[in-house]
Amino acid sequence: MLDLGRTFLQSVERAPLATAIVDGEQRLTYAQWAGKVGAVQRGLENLGLRAGDHLVSLLQNRMEAATLHWACQFAGIVMTPLNWRAKPEEIVHCLQDSGACVLVYEMVCAEAVDEAIKVQPATLVFVGKGDAAGTPYLACFAGDCGPLPKAHAQDLSLMLYTSGTTGAPKGVPRRQRAERVAALAHVAQNQYGYGERTLGVMPLYHTMGVRSLLTLALVDGCFVCMPRFDAAQALRSIAQESITHLYLVPTLYHDLLAHPAFANTDIASVRRLGFAGAPMHDALLLRLQKAFKPELFVNHYGSSEIYTFSINQDAVAKPGSAGRAGINTRLRVVALDGRSVNAPTVPMEEGQIIADLLSDEAFEGYHNRPDANIKSLREGWYFTGDTGYVDHDGDLFVTGRVDDMIISGGENISPVDIESVLSLHPAVDEVAVAGLKDERWGQRVVAFVKRKHSVSPEGLDQHCCTSDLVNFKRPREYVFVDEIPKSPVGKVLRRKLISGEYIPESRPAHPI
């Protein structure tokens, strides 16, 4: 199997003059970009990095981040990207856990990096202008140089860190062969053709961002960098760069549609939409279908550990469905207690979703975390921690996280079911549901609602009563908020709702 360095050279050889990457005013063809990648590869070796070493980065989606990623693939260095918003203690943990001795960062991260290296020293390289610790990026990686593929398909490609919502972030090491197969599957499952152009919005410390970067090289495509999401700039880029497909989390789609400039933006070039990272509520799904009229609308369900679990290539035909197992995957839904991989649920019975670890897209275990391996890797299967069910047609529905399941009066209640119903109310802009402690019920169902315009709790409750939502799932309280707390990649942070870390409207909570 080809390694990723040789994969990049395929595009250089096939389409040397095709535009490969755009970052503001900077535009490079594949031939030009190869020279920059080679210069970074040479510079990394001059810093003393060798195959198998980890390199930690804290960078936004900019040309330097994409170039650094490819240079590591040629050299066999393990790219270890962190959220550029990471706190000093998170940086320290990841430096120590990965054993990295080189850190590449940009000025927006300087304060956190300065604090971190007091605890865990590292060789620093900084990107951009300003007075920062370390060697400037341009000085380290000056001049053009042809890249040399020195890695093999079985070598490690990168290590992503999970969000660490229940403890220290876990490293997810992935080999080049798994990364390449995942990118090939992404091409097939999204029906990409040569010369695709994508908006590089999803961060390169997230599996969605990495997949977009690798996939575009497979099809001689163009990656349009966007350092941080801004709806107005995203809309301008879609029009100016003739973006052909979008691969975003639902939150970013919501923000695009909500922006005043959307109605006057030329979006005709966008032929395919894809989303992942979180469920998309029915109302947003239908609004996107009406606005873009895409040829293909894909719901992709997966994780850092196994890139693809399932694919629904017609998301609008069956809203909420994650479809069926991807081309490299086997899936099952087993009992919620997860005691056995051989105890599948019956249709419409909720359970925990598990995936076969023999998938070519799969990782092989967490880095330095035998405790996490014992919990999640059993009998050759990966226990995702996600809840869901298979309907009578054989299609998968993801209902939430095992940890997010609301248990009220002895009933298991999925927040996603309720959110989908409430999202269809015309006054609801965004909604998230969580279970708050209750002396009588154990947990009570509470809906946190960001409103488009005025609506009462009674109005929302009546909407639920006239829907197909069963009575015991109805929210018993509504909290109107200015914003729904989310992670940097758009996932709802239910723990903040439960702990009260949200911005309420001026009026108080409303019980029914």
C-alpha cells in the first residue's frame, strides 16, 4: 500500500499546475506546494526529529499547518496537533504523554505556550509576526526542496487527542495506512471527482479537518484554508473560490444560513453537503436541502478511533438516520450495559453502538492508556459509548451518548429525540436537552432553548404534545438561553447545561 507521502506525490505528478491550497492571498499549485513541504521536511530533520518522533502543533487552519502535516507524512514523524485554544496544563499533559520535544505554534497561543514550557521544556518554532519565544517558522523552513518519502504505510501518521470530557485527553495514534484508507473511503462515500474544492474550516486537530486535507490530495483538489470560522468570510470564500462541497458540523451550517449575507451569496458551485460530529436536527436538515438543493447530502457517523462507522447518502429521505455501515466497517447495537458483543438488540431497541476493530480505518488502541483500552476495546470490537438503535429497515439511528442518557422515573430518555421535535417549532433557533437532578424522578428532562422570537413554555409543550413524542419524554422545564454552550467543533456541551454554565435570557427557568 502507498504511504501518504507517495500519495501526495501522485497529485504532484498528475496535476502539477492545479491549485492545491489557498490561504488568503497565498495560492500554490501542487508543484509549488511540494517545494514548501520538502523544505519543512528538511527543517524538521535539522531540528533533530526522526521517524517515529512526535511533533506537537498549536495552529489554526493556515497554510503552515497543512504544509507541516504533509511534511510529517513524508518524514514519518507523528503529527500531534492540539486545539490552538488549549490551556497550559493541557499542553503540558500532551507534551509529556507524547514525548514530543518540538512544538510549533502561532502568536495567538503564545501565552499558554510560555506557561507550558516552564513545566515541560520543548524546542519552539513560531508562525507569524511578533516577539515570541523560539525560532521563526520561515527561518526554520526556508527555501524550496523536493520532498522525499521516507515513511511506510505501517508507520504512524498522527495522534489526535480526544476532548477529555471525562478526564485527561487520550491520544489516538493512527497509522498511515488507516489514514489513507479512510480518505479513500471518504472519496467513495461522498462521490468526489477530480478537482474538488473544499472549505478547510474544520480544524486540523480534528478528524474531520484531517480527512478533508488528505482527501483533496487524492483527487487533485484545492483546500481553501480558513483559520477560524467566520460565517461572512465562509460565504465569500464559497462564492470566490467556487467551493464544490462542504463538510461541516451542524452548528456551522446553522450559522451560514443565519447570516444576513447568505441570501445574496452565489452558492451554485456547491454540489454536495456532508455533516458529522453531531446529529443534525430535522429543521436544519430541511432548511439546508431547500437552500442548497445538493446532488448528495451525506450524514457521516464516525470518530477519531475509527473514522467511518456508518453513512447515509440521502440524509433528507430519512431525517436522523445515520444509515448503514461504511464500506470498511461492521457495526452492531448491543445491550446498554455492553457486557457482550454477541447480544445484539432487536429492531427499535436502544443500546450501545460497537464497531469491528478489524476495519481498515481503525486505530489499534489508546496511547499509554491501558485503562481506556480495557473499557473500550473488547472481544475485537470498539465500544463507541454512543447509544442508538436499528429500525425495521436496518438503518441506524444515533440517539446520544451513554453518559448523556436521561433516566427519569426508570425510563431511558434520549435527548436527541426531544431536540429533533422541538427544532421544528418555528420559534426555536437552537435547542439542547439535558437531565437535571430531581429528588422524585432521579432526573427531570429540561430543554434549553435559544429563541428566534417569543414563545412560551406552554406553547413549546403544546408542540410536543401534538408531535409523535411520547408523553414521558416531554420536557418538564424550559430554560431560555442566549447561547447553547458548544465545543470548538460545535458539539453541545451538556455538562455545562447540567452544571449551570450557560448564558440565560433575563427571564428565569420555566417549569411546566
